[in-house]
Amino acid sequence: MATTVNETLKARYAALQAERERSWPPAQLEGNARQRKQLLDRFDPAAVAQPGTVLPPLSFVEVGGDTFGLDELTSGGAALFLFFRYAGCPACNIALPYYADALFPGLRQRGIPLVALSPQPPLLLREVKTRHDLPFLVATDADNALARLLNISFQPDHRPSPPPAGWIGEVTGTGSWELPQPAFLLVGAGRVLRWLQVSPDWLDRPEAETVLHHVDQHIG
């Protein structure tokens, strides 16, 4: 699935879906589409954390082992967080390098750090940062702590017990079905939530120019 530097994220996801329609069994395609539709249908924008919310002084461990906190990141102004599911997620492996190419340079010009967060342990996340040579921080939101505070985490409806081999908690190394919905979170000085954009359908995430537009609206 070849991509070009200027190709939109929407086009990249369309190519992924077309590839799946060629190669996946119908039941697998249907299950994937059903889960995405359920998350979209159930999403309530009023139920997630709202602008003005003051977040607690959480800390995160980066893939290299360093620890940093919300206070540190926002001491000089705003910071942008990008929530993704896990290192092996195909949709995330499209989004992360796209945002590295199309979003990160604009944020750097504005002096705004970008941090990608997943519940996976740092050792497992290190691989995705290395694979794409990501220029921004990649860190662990342990136990989905921040995602839960924002009310953007979810668990699939179908959770067999005991879990089968290769279940999501085994893949992620978290021992849990819980994952964050892809999202952007802009946090200002004082750990104040300035903007939150959630993508319940993980194959429908905002283009870089849309994110920059919202950032500019909320940091003035």
C-alpha cells in the first residue's frame, strides 16, 4: 500500500480499507465495520471532558525511559497530545507517520510539543517510534489514566472469558481489553484543557491542517 508525502490521511485510510476488502474474509470485515459503527453511534460529545477542565498533575514514561509530567510540558504554553491505540494497530501505523510529516513541523514552528500516548508499556511502544523514526515524544498512558479522565477509552462488547490466545490485552501487554479512542488533546498552562477532538471511528481521523486550525483557535 504505497503512499506519497502529500497524500491525505483520508486517502491513506481509503487505500487500507480497499486492501482489506480484497483480502479479508467477509466475517472479519463485517466485525470491524460493526465495532467502528457502534463506537460512532454511541459517541456523545457532551460526555467527554470539556474545555476549561483542569487536569491532575499526571506523569508519563517515554519509550526511552524518561518521565515527564503535564506541568513540565505546559510550563511554557500549550502541549498537544495524540492518543493512539497500540504499536501494532494498522490504522495507527498510518496516522503516526502522517502526523510526523504533516503536523509536527507546524507545531514545532508554533513552539508546541507533540506527545503520542498509548496504554502500552514503553518497551513495546519503542518499536513503533523506531520503525517510523517519529520526531515527537511517544509515551505510556499507564492504565489509560488520562484517557479515562477524558472519558475517551472503551472496551469491545465481545470480551470472551477466558480471553483467547492473541487477545488485545496480550497484544498490548496491558492485560486489559481497554483502549483509547484516537483523539487530540490540547492542554494549556495550568493543565487546563483547551480542546479535545475524538475520533470514535479509528479510520476517520482529522487531517493535519484541521488540527492546526483548531490549535490556532485555542491558543490565542
